[in-house]
Amino acid sequence: MHRSRNDAPLPGAASGNEDESASELSILRDVLRLLPNGVTVQDEHGRVLLVNDAAALQLRIGADGIPEHEHRRETARQALDAGQALVVEESFVRDGGRQVFLTSHQPVRIAERNLLLSSSADITEQKAFEDQLFRSAYYDELTDLPNRRVIEHRVNKLLADADTSGFALAFLDVDNFKHINDYYGHAVGDALLVEMARRIGVNLRVSDMLSRISGDEFVLLLHPIQGQEEVAEFIRFMLERVKAPFFIDGSEVFVSISIGVSLYPEHGRSYDALRHNADIAMYRVKNAGKGKAAFFDDSMEREAQERVKVEQSLRLAILEKRFCCAFQPKVDIRTRDVMGIEALVRLRDDAGVIQAPGTFINLATELGLIDELTHLVLAEIVKSIDPINDAFGHDATISINVAAKQAGNAEFMRTFAQALERTGFPKRFMVEVTEDAFVTKTLFQDEILPILRKIGVGISIDDFGTGYSSLSALADITADEIKIDRSFITDIHKRPRSQGILRAIESLSEALGMTVVAEGLESHEELAYLQAATRIRYAQGYYFSKPVFLEDLKPATPLASESRASLASRPVQASRSGYSRAARYRR
């Protein structure tokens, strides 16, 4: 309670003032004692002269008035000597937990004494949240590895140091990781990435760094290095470790990684250049078969530039609809009747030259352009259905290839099925998918097959024998047709092991009601073996016809009976140009 100076003192006022001061002092002491922030007053020797309850608990002050923590005494002496205010973070361990305080130290002079007034606020929760934000910003949540920002910063620091010796930057990608996720589930896929990070990180030095930069991609910094040979040996052992099976959630998972490596300073003098060149080298490995490592060289850069040109050309070709279809018949090997045709997409480049699908299909899939390309093929078929019917007959099925990635995409398959239905003749179509599509057989068979079945579209398994399926898996697949890959058909008359596999596939397919088509038939000897030693009725290949364009087709005409007999009895030369016109076939 405050009074004006002009107020006259009342009798007994001195005694009242003393009582009031004592009461105010008691209140101030209680307020100081109960403050949530820790408050202390220390002398120049670090002894605590005044402390409230929060500070006493925080500092664990002994009977001699000396704080348990030496750093607090040392901070007090430094602040008093400097005569300047100081703000610091203080960390204390309490019962296995960590507490963090933000402490403000203020030198003051009271009663001719130099004292230090300190106030501490508990910021433990704030610091925990900051740590969480920091880890979210700079560390991968799944593997706890540094992320892209951290390794880029680390490399840039090395590049800025004039004394930096050589180092290696490796780009690592898990092969076929999508198949693993699809088959085993994302929980197993995540566990695999964690275990993969552990295996890759074995024997790394403190100066090395492993970073996860995206889903199944890692970047590895090896520093310092003596040369390429040292790096190659280290990576060779890493590849061997990864080849061992991973045992995850009761599953035995086999996986490989593809690695591209760039060296500083030979392959770049910036992080972006080194990372880019390691990426190029990794894709060289991917294209060459996966599961290995490659060091960057200048030829890879030229390949990458050519790839960019192809990519731009592909995008422009789709925009300008510069795609066309070639058709290859599926032929009854005993009657030479055409039972169906396969539509094969071709690209006309800027010079008007026809490009085979091997030059652009994989790239279109990678770039996410394959869906639009598939719809373009269907539109070309619909537009050309009259000459198709004239050349091959109204009853010939029309096969369209669908990539495994598309087959596993329910949204795309629904829209594609709607487009097939809108043609007005969906029952003419056969959708060809590779056996990889059936890795996700629950999705494909439970959700997508019923859509196609409802509108009468057939299903064909293309290139059987080259993917993940086995004969036992074939029994679980619902399809109308199975196309045996050409790798089993080539020189079949000379290969007893392939003959045995062929008979097994034939028997099981027959039991399941699937039509068998032999792909890649190119010689009379192969045809003669299929006719004599198997019950296979249909084949497709250059022996009968190379893929032909509509403008090269002539309407088929019925053959005279004697001509058919002559054709059936005469062996055809093993030539790719044999029977190149549909007019050679009966419908």
C-alpha cells in the first residue's frame, strides 16, 4: 500500500508501517519462493545467497550454499567479471530424464556488493519439440539415416575445403522394390529398407555418410579414398552382403541393389554434378541387368543426352499422335488359319523412320506416358477395324499389350475397360499382360479381372517363363491364353530340357482350359517339332509373318483346295521374310 508524502502521520503510524512492511516482505518472500522459474542470487565466489524452491530443486544446492553443478559457479564468475548480461541453455539429468532450462544471468550491485541475479525457465518440452522438428527436417523417419539435405551439406563442406582429398559418391537403388511391396506388403517393404540400411552401413567410418534420399534410393559418401580400386573393393563386399536373404516377418526375401559411383574430382566438382553422374552410372547398371555396380565414364553422359532426346521426341510424338500399329498374326500351325492378331505399337520419328518398341516402351512406362500410349493404340485399332477385318477376318481376336504397372493400376484398368466397351466389339479383344502382373494377383484377379470378364474381354499371359511365376503359380491364374516366351521355343528341337518344360506347361494349361501360343517361331524345324511332339495348335513369329502395317496388307482371298494342300505339304525356308503378307493365310 503506497502513501503520498503530504499525508500527515497518524498516532501509532510508525508501528503500523513496520507491521505493513513486514507483511509485504512476507508476501514477497512467498511469491519468490513459489515462482515457477528458478531464481538465484550468487556472490562473486559462486555461493548462492538467495534461492527459491524451483532453483533449489534444479541446482541441488548443498548446505554450504554451493550449487552441485560446477558450470553454474563458473558461469557466475564469468558474468560478474565481464559485467555483462548473459543468456545460456543449461541441461540437467534428472532420474534418467533430461531437463533443459533457459537461464538469464544479470550482474547487479546491491549494498556495495557485486551479485549475480539469475532466472531460469524450464524449456524441456520446447526443446523436445525442436529436436523432433530437427530430426524431421534432416533425418529419415523410417531408417533414422540423414536425408538429402544433410549429405548435400556435408559434400558441399568438403568441396569448400581446399585441403579435401578425393572422395566417392555412390547412388544406390533397390531393384524391383515395387514388386516386393506389392507381393509382401508395405510393412515388409519398410522393414526391408531398415535392414538394407543396416547392411549397407556395415564397416562405414565416422567420416563416411549413408543417406536415404527417397523411397528405395540411398546415397553413400566415402571419404577419404585412395583411389577407384579401394572403392570398388568396398562396394563389391557390400553387394555380397546384400545378396544374402532377408528374413522379415516370417518371409525369406531376396533382393539386389544397383549402384552407380562418381569420383571427386574426376567426375565433377559440385554436388549436383557428382550426384547426377552417379545416377547416370546407376541407370547403366539397371539397363544392363541390375544387381551390380558401375563407375561413371564419359560415354554414359553421351547415352544420357541421347536418352533426353528420345524422351523429348517421345513426348512430342504422343502430343502429335505419331504412333502407328503393326499387326502380327497368331496362326493355327496345322491349318494355317489366322486365329488372332497382336497389335504392336510403332513410332515414326522426326525423319519418318519407324522405331521398334524397344527404343521407347520402357521409357514411356518410366515417364508415366504408357497409359496415354495404350489408349492411342486402341484408337488406332478402332479407326482401322475395316481393313483389319478385310485382312484377317471378322472372327480374329485382337490382342493389346498392357504393362504390369498398368495391370496393377485399378483406376487405369477401369477406364481402359470402359474404352474397350465403347468400341462396340469388346469380345474381339484380348488383353496381354506379363506374368509380373500376377505378382499382385489379389488386386488383379479380385478387382480387375471381373471388370474385363463382364464385358467379354479375354486375358492372355505374355512372355510366360521369364518372370516370377512358376508352374504351381500358373494354377492360381485365371486366364484364357498363355504365350510361351520365345526363349523356350528357339531351337526347341535341339533342347531336351526346354522340351520337358514345354510339355509341363502344355499339360497344365490344357487342364486349366487355357489356349497355348508359342511365341517367336522362326524356323521350319521348330514348327515341325511343335507339330510332331506337342498338342500346341497356335504359334506366332517371323516364320509366318513379321509385324505388318495396314498399308502393306491386301484383303485375304480364299485359297483353292489344291493350293492349301500344296502349302501345307511344302516346308517353308527358315527366313524372316516368309509369309509376310496376310493374304497367305486362310481366315
